[in-house]
Amino acid sequence: MLIIKYLVSLFVFTCLSFQEKDELAGAWRQKHSNNEETVKIYADGYFMFARFDKEGKKFVAAGGGTYSLQGKEYKENIEFFTMDSTQVGQTWDYKVSSLKDKKLVLEGKKGKENWERIDGSQTVLTGNWRITARANAQGEMSPIQRSARKTLKILSGTRFQWAAINTETKQFFGMGGGTYTAKDGKYTENIEVFSRDNSRVGASLTFDYEVQGNDWVHSGLSSRGDKIKEVWSREK
């Protein structure tokens, strides 16, 4: 009897784990004919993408929001989109034509999109984070109150993107992204796109980091050389 109960429990757990698995989690790339590429990261029910020309150090567009995938029905709920702010608050509907062998094919109103998975790994930093505190000039931590104005940073196992937005006013303040490593308390960002200052593309920034529960404490020097200390919290 105990064996039967154990097998039933194991079956239920396995089914729930399978249902909860996010097939999109990680980073995907879409290549374009003009040397541009779009990199999209999925984590914790949120997505963010950036279109850019890495060699030309050119930022083209960015967007992000929440998403859902049920069978072949895929939806994106837009929180920011730099090419058309009127899309904020709208839902984009797609059909999933294929999702296998590291390939994702979506069909939407604007045609077919072909994506290739470029990362499916994880680190302790993988997820969607929101900045919740920052050190002032005296080094004291000041909490950042939750509002429509927010800065998010989303990470796969090797890729990161951040964006500063306001979901009420539909404003976009800036974004950046690239690859990263996190090892032995050192977090390093290798910048591939930066909307505010393309001269930073190609630079690497290293910070001290520590994960404390659902908080990520991050300190070092900014891209302008200013001392920073920030707390990022997991955004669910």
C-alpha cells in the first residue's frame, strides 16, 4: 500500500513538474539580412528583446512584457515597445508553428518569425529582477518605492538585458544588454547593445555580487565610473 501511495505521489509530482516547465525559458536569436539581430530573453513569465547591430554599435529597438504559452497559443502582453508606444497595454497573439530542436517558429499578424535558441542554461541570477534600493551619496541604502516607473533586468544563464520604463505613461528611458558571467562573487557584463551611449558597446563591467534570498546585492562602478550599490529583487 505504501509503495502504491509513493508511486501515485511521484506520478503527480512528475506531471506537475512537466506542466510547470517553461519551454521558452532562456535566450533566443533572430537574424536579419542587414547585419542586425534580435535577442529575446524569457524568465519568470517575463520577456525582453533588443534589436541591434553589434558590429556597427547600433541600437534599433527594444520591447518587453509578460507572456503565456498554452499549447500552440502564444501571447505577449506589451509593457514597452520603443518603435510604437501605442502598443503598450496591447496583446500580441501568435501561433506556434514549431518548437523543437532549438528552433521556434511563430506566426503572427506581421508574418512568420524564426528564432534559434542560443541559451538554455541557468545560474543563481537567472530570472527577472527589479531594482528596489540604491545607495545615496553617503553610501546609505534608499528604498525605491514600487510604481509604474521601474527598471527591470532579465537574465538567462549567459545573457542579460535591462530596461527602464514607465508602464502608465508608456515612456522608455533606456536599455542595455549582452552576455555575462557570475562566478566566485564577481559578476561581469559584456555590453553588446546600449541605447543611451553606443561608445560603451564592447566594454566589460565587473561588479561584486551576493544573492540573499530573493535579493541580489550588486556593487561596483557604473559605465560612467561612478560608485554604485544596488539591490535587485526577484519580480514575480
